[in-house]
Amino acid sequence: SRGLKVLPRPMGRASAMRSASRFLLGACLVQLPGALAASIKSCGAAGDHLSDVSIALLPDPVEKGKPFSLVFNGTLDEALTGGTAHVELDVKALGVINEKVQLMAPFLISPGAAQGPSSLTVGPMSLPSLPGSIEVKGTIRVVNEKGEPVACLDLDLNMPATEDEVADHQPRGRRTPESEDSEESWEFSSCGQASDHLKNLAVSSKDKVYTVSGSLDESLSKMFIDLDLQLKVSFFHIPLKMTIPVLYLPGVPQGDVELSTGPVTILSPHSGSKVPISGTIAGTDAKSEEIACIALGNTAAWAETSESFIISV
């Protein structure tokens, strides 16, 4: 007699998707070690002005206290001198921020990103010991001044709190009385020297458009950004001190430079969590000579109303 053949039970759609995902993930981990960059990836399309996009976060995922780098490569089919960033993110950070960020941020840059291949390497660097976990999920889409798509980034960053932070359950920093100020705004100035390579540094704001300009006396491709900031989270002042190496090719040519952004349009309401920032941001070149220095004071990452959004550089 013919024996009975036991057939496997058909998988449901969800089970099949999970199995396929596990197979693909395993194949990537076995065959392409170091090439998987799930935390940051391109979500661009074939018609984007930036093509041949490759993004690598090394290592991925990022761990607090351990060095990491971000490597970005692509080819522009035309120069990019301005446009708009469309941001749709869910942000959780510092134990108190839990925001859905949806906004449009126009920008202008001169001399702009040149046509042709370019690469940007940020790092290696280590994140400071900020309290709590950090989660950023969503997309950032960039279009040019004609509204044509340039590039798209998909973010799925998750940096859990360290074991010490979980046990502590409290932000680390200096506790101060809560400010009763209901309105906070940009307050920044130059803290540079006459010998800085960015001459005639000017920072201005008009009608919620913020502009930084100056004249470089040298071309730049490699630089170091030194952050010496204080974040105010609830009752606590938390230091943010780190050095960020940056390598950009083909580089920024010698001559006049200008960057402006705004006015920013908020597309979704938020709870208005404020993180005031103060301190300095300085840049040095490959010879350790200062490029420029900007002092920030009493600035806020989130505005009180949904009509304005303040970005701290």
C-alpha cells in the first residue's frame, strides 16, 4: 500500500515574512560582514539627483562609550546650492523627550555641493555619557530649489541606556532650579580669534531665517568640530563635550561661504519639550589651527508653539 506523505503545514503570511527576513538577515551576516547598515540607509529612488548612494555606520548598531564612524558616498548630477529638508522622525532621548517631529526646513548653501562624486566621513568618535536611551526613527528627504528629489535617508537608530544608567534611573548632571522663562530664542556670537581661517564671520537672523557667512582663507577637506555644550534637561544641566572628525571630498574651496536656513514650517503638533543649550562650537583644520568659534546661549531645541522650530547647530 502507498504510505501517507506528511506535508508541512502552509505558513501564514506573517510567518512566511518572518522566515524570509531571518534567512536574508542570516545570509547578509554570513556573506557580507560589516556591510549591513540597518540603522541608516538610503530610501531614494532612481530619479534622484544623488545617485550611487552608499551609507555605512561602523559599527552598527552604535554603543555608548564606543567609537563609531559614518561613511557616506554619492554622485550629484548637478550642483546643489539650496532646497528643503523634509523631516519625519520619532525622537526619544534623555529620558524626557518623546516627540514626533514633522517639519520642512529650507536651506541655501554657497558655494554649494559640487556636481560629481563626493564622500563624507564623520568619525571615529564616541558619544558622551548622556542619560537614558536614544531612539530616532523615520525619514529625511531632501529636494532642491525646484522641488526635485535629491536624496532620502531612512533612520532606525536605537542606543539603549547603559547598565549603570538603568540602575541609576536619574539623569546625570548638575541640578539647578527650574527656569520660569516661557520664551527662548537664538543667542549666539563669535568666540573666534583674529587668526581664525574663517574671516569676517557674521551671524544674523531676520524673519526666522538664520544666516552664517564668512570668507575662508584656505580650502578645507579635513576638520575637527569641538563641542563644549551644556544641555538643560528638566532640573539637570548635562555636559555634552566631544570632538567630531570630518572628512569631506572634494572639500570646501577657499573664498566666501554662506549657509542659511529657515523659516522652518512645523507640520505636526508636539508637546513642546524644551532642551536649552549653551556653550561653544569650534572648528579646527588638519593643522590644528582654528577655523571659527561660535558661542551659544539660552537656545532651545524645541519652541513653545507649533508655529516655530529652533534648530541648534
